[in-house]
Amino acid sequence: DARVGRIARAARDVAADAAVLRVPEALLMTPSAAEASEIGEYTKQHAMRGDLLLSTFILAELRKGAASFWAPFLRMLPAKPATLCDWGAEDRARLSDMCKPLALAPAPCSKGLG
């Protein structure tokens, strides 16, 4: 669906312990990769963690443009990140079914889709 970016769905049941994708750690934008980068000292001084740390790292790498090691990955990111509110009713219902055994439910969307 072009509106929400990239989607992957299993064509058949997948065992709970099955690896469906393997990515070398050196190719992951992780907090440790951010802390090891040239902005690492700044992020440590300001006690950045979680989403703020990774968002700052992404912005710093975007600013480098084509010179960034991460440029090929960053070019693949959707211009507007998808959220649960962008999912169709069928996909949200599947998520709801998966959450029932955990006594969880997806939060309602502000768009009135929840």
C-alpha cells in the first residue's frame, strides 16, 4: 500500500521461534551505533535515550546526505512514517486478535479508526 510505506506479511504460518529475517548488527541503526557516532558525546552529555537518541542520529545522518554511511537506508524511508492509524480495518483486527491472549488491545486512533 503506497499510502503507508512498506508492508511485509507472512504467506503461511510461521513458527514462533522461526527467524524470518536476519540483519547484521553493523547494518542496524541502534542506540549503540548513535553513541559511537560523531554525535555520541553530545547525546551522552544530554542523556539522550530511546526515540530521542535515534531521531537525533537519523537527523544528523540525513544532514550528511550522500556522504552518510546510512544514506541508502535513509533514502528508503517513507516521507511520512506509517502508524497504526494508517492500517486497514482487517489488519487492525488481526492485531487485536493477537493481543487478546496478552490481555492487551491496540489503542484507538485519533482518526476514529480504532
